[in-house]
Amino acid sequence: MTATAMKNEMDSVDFQNSMTLETSTAWQKVCTKADLVAFSGVAAWLETAEGSAQVAIFYLPSQHSKGLSSELFALDHFDPFANANVIARGIVGDLKGAAVVASPIYKQHFRLEDGQCLEDESVKLRTWKIEFRGEEVWVKG
């Protein structure tokens, strides 16, 4: 399997009330821990109530000790400045004390925790809840 999780390989399940994938509460398996690259991003397909979305997933192992709430982050893969799906290919780093990804095209920085662009406060990428379940990576659509 490549680092990009394939749409037709996704598993989906709703743990809250057994609704279908059309609801916004559906958790979906997008890849495994082995598909992730530490301190880097991978892209995955996610089914949402609004339709399919490309998600950039970032894995920062052992970041709880540095004050982050998680070691997994899921943001829009779409860069609104470049008008392209490239965020997962960005460079992960730390800027002003926040874990960020720099867009690979025009280099805007987006906070991993909330998707906020640090150069333009009017721009914010959508984020999703993400977690490990054993060795699997699940995202809430």
C-alpha cells in the first residue's frame, strides 16, 4: 500500500448510533500507522456529508510532551492560495510555538491543531477529528 490511502480501501463505521456514511458522524479507516511518515504528511480520501474530500494527515510522534493535544492531525489537503491539493506535501515545522505545515507552493503556514493560516487570519483550513485505533488511523467525516 502506498502512503496515500486509496478511497476504495477505506472502511467506514459509525460508532455513535450506527447511521450510514451520509451522516457527518461517520468514522472512517483511512490508512494504518505503517502508511504514515513521521513529521510528514500523507493524503487520503474521506467521505463527508458534503461529498468526498481530500485530507492531509500529519503524524508527529511523541508530541504530547511538547504541549500538543495530539500526535495526529487532519487538515484540508486543498491549498486555497495555490488552488491545488498539495498541503500533505508541505514541510512540517514549528513557528511561533505552534506545529505548522508550510504549503509547498507559496509557503503559507497553517497550524496543525486548528488549520489557521499564520500569514492571513481570514484563511483557515478545515480540520477533522483523527485518532489511532490500534494500528489503524480513523478520521471522523
